[in-house]
Amino acid sequence: MLKTILPLLLLILLGGIYFYTKDDAQDTSIKIEDRDFIVADREMIDIIVIKRPGYPQIHLSKSKNGWLLNQRNRASDHVVKNLLTVLTKMKLDYIPPKATYSNIMKDIDELGIDVTTYDKDGNVLSDFIVGKNNNVESGTYCLKKGAKQPYVMILPAVSGGFRNYFTLRNIDLKDKIIFDINSDDIVKITMDYKKNRVNSFVVSKKGSQYEVNPIVPSATYTELNQNQNIISAYVKSFKKLGAESIMTGRPGIDSISRTIPFIELAVDMEDGSQEGFSFYPVTDHLDEGATVRTVADLKQIDRYYMFSTDGECYTVQHRLLKNLFKPISYFGL
């Protein structure tokens, strides 16, 4: 009889211990509010702040003309779209086994990326930490600020984890669109070929018409019988221009900007603003024997280093610029 009662008492005792300790501070049971870091409506998101260990903070803010990076540069529409998709479309894949919590939380503590989103009134919409991708790279560990329960989150229709969306460098977040101009708002274009000034010119808007004049009149210059259709088509070719890559901060780039460019371009707008750019043929800096002397020589150029007045440097392909780089004689009959 005693042999039967003792095991029964032991079983009751163990059951009581479990009942009274299952909800203590060590419990990691599922809590719905711990997963409350997904924003349902992307239109509500006005600011995204990303803090990464060892890297400068990233601040993305919505403006009337798109998103701004650190309130200075235009951010890449493509990159921001990807971030917004993660913030609003990620879903729970699975809850990690309890045996892995210790390592997961250690990695989050050391390598976690803090992500906070705000609405236009400054209210916090979501506040969570992005951890590492799981071992099989199928999802990403995420933890709501202040919670103890990590989750493996996925982005539907995308294979693999999404941590890399939050580890991009500032240069990767910048928009590569150099200018996006409404040609109807252009009042003046100054195309100054610094090493071939005889071909340099200024296009000015006079009422509904345009006129072209040389920057440096010479004794051999004869006034053009100007073709308004050609000039108008030329002005309309100033639309949207994208760069091949961003070069700002690369070794040796600053030294190039201290030399004489082949082209200096300025575009004046109706509202009084001006877009300014300096172009350096890449071949002139890679091949000591290659020297561009005239506008006609630009046909042999593949790309340029281009510096804008806001301090950024890009590489731009000639094929995208060839309709802009014309000699003054192009505008005659």
C-alpha cells in the first residue's frame, strides 16, 4: 500500500510545483502583444529611425517630393518601398524552441538593430529589434522592445530573411536620380565647355520662345539663324537623369573635383532655383594619354564623374547625356 501511495504523492507534489511556477518571470509563453510591431497601413508611417551598432543612425522622413535620408538627401524610392513592405507585410513564421532563446537573445543584445516608426504627429507606431537571420536563412529573429519572446518573422513571397534591408549603408539608401526636371519650368541653360569654349552656349527663355547665345563671342562668330523647333526639343530633353553609381567619399574623388572639368552645366528654374553640375570624362583620369579637347571628342567617352552643387559625386553614362552635350552650331538651320 505504501509503495502505491508514495509515487502518487510525488506526482501530486510535482504537479503543484509546475502549477505555481509556470507563470513566473522565466515564462516565455506566447503573448499576442509581443508581436504588435507590424504597422497595418503604410500610409500612416511618416518617419523611420534605424539604429545599428557601430554605424550612424538612419533617419528617413516623408516629404511632398518623396522620402528624405537624414533630412538632407533624397532617399531611394526602391529602397524605401522595400522597407515599408517589411514593416507592414512581415508575418510570423514560427516561435523558436526554448532551448535556443539564450543564444537568440545574446545575438539580439549584441547585434540587434533598433527600428522605430512614427506617424506625422510623432506618435510611435512600432518599436522593435531586428536580430540575425535564422541558421537556415529562411527568416529573421525579431523582438518587440521590452518583450522577452523572440519570433522568427518572414516576408511572404520573398525567399530568405530580411535583416539585409536594415543593414544598408547610407550611400545605398541615397537616390541615384541626379535631376528630375519639368522642362516647362526651365528659364536658362548654361552649357560651358571649359576646354572648348567656342562651342559653349546659353539657352534663355524669352516669353514663349528661346534664344541661344555664345558664352564667349569671338570675331569668327556669326549669329545663328535659330531653329525654334530644335531649341525647344533640346530644352525638353532635360527630364529625368539617373546615375550609374554614387562615388561620394571614395578615395581620390575629391582630388578630381579640384581640377578643371570639361563641362560645367547650370539649369535655372522659374522659381529662382538652380541645378549645377561639373563633368569630368573618366578616361582623362584613367588614361594619361587620353585627352578630350572638343565636344566632338565626347563621342568616344563611356562615362563621366559628375559633381553636383550639393556636394555629391556620381558616375553617369554618356549615352544618357549625349542629347544634352551639343555644340552651339547644333541650333542653327
